Amino acid sequence: MSGVRMAEWPSRLPYGVYTCADGREVLFDRDYIPLVQRRGTVLEAANEDVWVHHVRIGWFRDDGTAHRRRLVIGASVLHAFFLGRSLKPFVINEQRVKQREGHRPRPRRRHRGAAAHSLERV
């Protein structure tokens, strides 16, 4: 799996998962920036500059989760994700997303004040 280095993961733990209409699952961090995606059993780094059009969003934790618990959840989610297992047991809140025709979401800002992401259709 090129492009994903485990040394980068501690600061970018999975916060939730996008599920796309084609079945693709994309893990995202607390800033909703895509981290890694899988289509069936194929894993690849997600392009963090591309908006993920999704039909469902699920969160693994909330802002009140203790730091140690965040580490345990993050490691468990990554383990299950990389082994191709379901992420349902880790989802504490889930929501279906209704996409409006022609709707473009507002640009996201990178953490630490960097410029807004470009939004391309996937």
C-alpha cells in the first residue's frame, strides 16, 4: 500500500468513515480529511485534495473521548480496516447523507491554517 506510512498515523487517527454509493469506504481524520480507502479488498491511500461524495457517514468517537481511548479505538479501527473486516462494531453514530443535484460542499480548511482544499468530483 504505497503512500501510507505508519509513522504518520498517530497524529491522524481515524475519526470516522465515509461510505460511497459504489461501496467504497474512506477513513477520515478529525478534520474530515480522507486518510485511506478500500474498495472490496483493495486498499489505497486516499487523495486528501478530493471531496469524497458519500451516501453514509459514521463516527467512531466524539470530542469527549479520552486520549488513551482514542488511541485504542484508532488502532482497532485500522486493524479491522486493513484486514477487510466490518467497521460497524466501531461506529457509535451514523447518518445517511442526501446529495442534492448540483450541490457543492464548502471548501474544507486544512488544520493549522493552510489553504482550502480544491474540490474535484470523484
